[in-house]
Amino acid sequence: MAADELQIAVLAAIAISCGLIGPFLVLKRVTMFANSLSHTILLGIAAAYLFTSTLWGGGLFDISTLLIGAFAAALITAFLTEVLIRLFRLQEDASVGLVFTALFALGITVVTLFTRDVHIGIEAVVGNADVLQFRDLKLASLLVCMNLGAVTLFYKQFQLACFDRSLAQTLGISCGFFHFLLLFLAASTCIGAFRAVGVLLVLAFLVGPFLIARLFCHRLPQLVFWSCAIGVLASVFGVALSRHLLSAYDLALSTGGIVAVLIGVFYVAAIFISRLKRKPLTVHPKDQ
């Protein structure tokens, strides 16, 4: 598989996996938790690297080990957030903000002091979309299968938990369980995609396509479908634009950064188009 085709395949798979759960995250107003994860997993990645380098020496930069560290950091983030909410009666946004700033600051400190020559922080934030490997495609495909399976099996439960918690509880649906399941899917998606695209593009995929789709449709199945489709479209255009800029102008720009910018451009264009469609037609008396 050519490099461009591999990039498109990996980015499209991550866009689909994010598009499947992004609408539910936005509707449940827990996108700040995904933003929190995008910062706090840096601490887990750095801690995993330090742990393995201490045991085996030489700095073992193994992706599976780093994923375990990132997942442990995600669990700690979720646990501390819920502790602040339930024990100290903090609002959810305040709890998330407090936890992610503290853990992210600690992660930055660890990276600066002990791993400055490994560039862990740069790869976790902006990704490595320009040098993807086939194993990245397998990991992205696994994310798609996991999220698609969860949404397919529990679509009604997620829908009721988002729109009508009272009815869900009346029907015997555990809203708390599906809330944590959704957070688990979000955490797994952020962690699984950080090496390929970085956490910033994952956030763009989780939120941006849904906000664009919501301007034109309001039914949840359509929102999920178009969130995936818009993310894939941005991925294809981003890879094409990145290659064009490199070949025509010798500009080696980050493909992941270009895709994130394109999602923002799509959103601005969508707002403009939606307002044009809603603009009332003015009829002058002489035309009647």
C-alpha cells in the first residue's frame, strides 16, 4: 500500500471511529472529558517510558507499553473526576478542569525533566501522520470495530441516556453504566489514535464533524452517519492538499494539522451556507 493510500486509510478509520461516538459525547455534554484525556494521557505515556527504561535500560519506546501507560492515566483521570464530583460536590466541568490541568502540568514536568530527547510530547500532541505504518491501520481498524460494535449493540440505550434519562431509568436501563461505557470508548479512541494523528486531531474528529452535520440535519442516525462522512472527506482532502503543497511548493506541513484546519474551514463554510438557506425571501410590493 502506497504511503498516501495508507495515510488516507488510517485517517479515515480514525475519523469513522470518532464520528461514531462524537455525537453522543456532545449530546451528553462530556466533550470536556475527551479534552481532559487528550492532556492527561501524556503523563501516562511518559511514566510508561520511564518505567520500562528503568527496568531494561536504554529507553524502550514500545507502542504497546505506551498504550498501557496512557490507558492507566485515562482511568486515573476518570476516577479523580468522579471523586471530585461525588465527594466534594463540584460541578462536572469544574472537576474536569481541575483534574486535567493538574495531571497535564505533572506530565509536562515529567517530560521536560526526563524525556526531553525522545519527543514524546510532540508525538502525542501532533501525531505522526506522515510516517504511518501498517500496524497503525490495524489499530485504527480495531477502533472502528470496537466503536461500531458498541454503538450497534447499545444504540437505543445511548439514545435514551442522551435524551431522556427518566424514561431510560423507568425501562431499567442503567444510565451510569452506559455513561462510563461511552467514556471508556472515548478514552480508548483517544489513546489508540494518539500515535497516528495526535490528540488534537482526535478532538477535532470527535467534535467538528458533528457540529457541521448538526447545521443541516437533526435526526441522530443521520448525525452519526454524516459525522463519519465529513471526517473521512476532511481526511482525503487533507492528505491531497498536504502532498500538493509538498510537491508544488516544497512545503512540508503536518498532514494532521492540515486536516484539523480543514475541519474548521468546513465548519465556517457550513455556517455560511446554513444561514443562506434560512435567509427569508424578501418580496417587494411592486412584485406582488
